[in-house]
Amino acid sequence: MDRPCVVVARESGEATRQRLAEADLIDREFGIEVADGNLYIPVTDPDAVPEDLLVTPRDVPARTPQRTPADLLGYEPTYERLGDVVLVDEDDPERADEIAEAVVESDIPVRSVLNRDSKVKGETRVRDWEVLADEDGDRSPTETVHREYGHEFLVDVDEVYFSPRLATERNRVVEQVAPGEHALDMFAGVGPYAVPMASAGAEVVACDINPDAIAYLEENAERNGVADRITTRVGDVRALTDEYADWADRLVMNLPHTAAEFADAAVAFAGESCVVHLYDIQHEDDPFERATTALEDAAGDEYAVTVLEERVVRSYAPHELNVCLDARLDRID
């Protein structure tokens, strides 16, 4: 039976699928088909599909209902999927084991199940993990390949900090990048901003204090064919202010809780005009005040600060928000 489908080249398929999913337009009663280098994504309402996407009728297969952990448990467990690793955050050991068993027995493609065993700690922001299930003893249960908007990221959650929840936010920033830009990722991790910014044509400098994160970033740059456009540095990013003074057209400052403390370095990196994406975690009453004040104080009489967007990324904790301040620094003559 023919169904309306968005047809898109395979290399753009994941980004388009996520875009349609965010708009709740994917018809999940039918499967996505791959044919002749294209993806055919069934949609529920062809009239609501963005005009830049092509809709065509296609005889796509009906989807076989998948058995989920909730089907087996009788309740909806909380977990995250990172590649073929499932991440659980459960204090009750018996309940954690119960969830892990249900995940493995479900139809979710999974290699290992991990339970958070500590809070994020130290300047490298890593945490401890308990291995609840490991279906492949030949590989590290904490390492996986995460796919996001057409890019692949090798990541080991035991060695680096990474959150799959921020994929949409990262793509929002990347979509603003123009070819030829100078982009500096001040707290780069394994490269979820740096790699796609380089793919968009930017010249990227990526710094992180965690040497393991930079090692993974360099691997991910190779995986995605952008190693020639990314320069990496290990250490405190403030040590780069002389080398990259007045260099950046765009700065990514994704170090919630403390990024605002690096506002002086951000101003030192800024060129004649520079867009800053500064992430923070603050109380819901005034979540943008600290970031705005930090940039304005650091800019002084050298730069005019224009707030472009105040964006709530997600709820972080009761009454606390993870936010992003987008601002532009323009040098004052």
C-alpha cells in the first residue's frame, strides 16, 4: 500500500529523520525504507512536511511491533540510549537489575547496560558506572559509537563526559555555522560540536582539559573526514588566549555551572565580531543573568554585547534550568 514518504539522500537521512521526529510527523506504523541511495520516511501528514523536503508515494512495509522494556516490566523505566549501550540511573539495585534484564530481553538493539554509580566528578566531569549487562565480552562495555545528525562519535562514558540528550541543541548551533568561519570550542569533549562545525566548512580549534576526550575527538575527526579542519589542544583553554587572540568568529562554551568564569578568555578569543554560545545551569527565576553579566563585564569598553537569544535547553533539576545564551560581541572602534 502506497504511503506518503519524504525521500532524501541517504547521507542526509539521519538529520531529516530527526527533523521529522521533532515535528511528530513520522508514521511509526510503517518502516523506513532504503533504496537506490535514498531513504523513504513515511509521514502522517504530507501537507505539514516542510516545503524544502520532497514527498512521494511509496509502498513501504508495515512495521512489526517491537517488544519494549515497558512491555516486559509493566511500567515505563527511565533510560538513555547511546549507540548500543543503554544508560540507567537507578538507586535501587534490585530495580536496576530488573530494568537491565528487561532491556536485554526486549527488541532494543543493545550490547551493554550501565547504571550510574556516581555523580559527575572532577574537572574532567567523568562518572563511575556499574555494568549491569554485557552481551559482548570482547569489547569494552562502556565504549560505543553514537550517531547524531549524520556524524559518528566513538565515545567511552567511563573516560569522557557525553550526553546524547543535547543532540538537537548541538544541531541548532551547527546550523548557524558558515563555511570559512573560525570556530573555537572551548570545552570540546569528544567533538559533538567541533566535528559537525568542521563538516559545515569552519576552521575549528577544539580544546579540552581531559586528554582522553581529545584522543576520542581526534579519532572522531578522522571518522568523519574533517581532521584537516580541526586543531586540537589539551589543557586549560585560558592558556590559548595569546595564541588565538582576536581569532574567533564563533565560540562554544559548553561547561555548565562554570562556563561564565571563562568570559575573559572568550573576549580575548573574539575577533571583530564573534557569536558566543554560553551554556549555564541556573535557578529558574533568572537563569540568564549570570552569563549576560559575565560577558558584559569581560567585554568592558572593548566590545558591545548584543543578546541574540535566551534559550532554555532542558530542565536540569527541580527549579534549575540548563540554558544557552547566544550573544554577539562587536568590537568598539
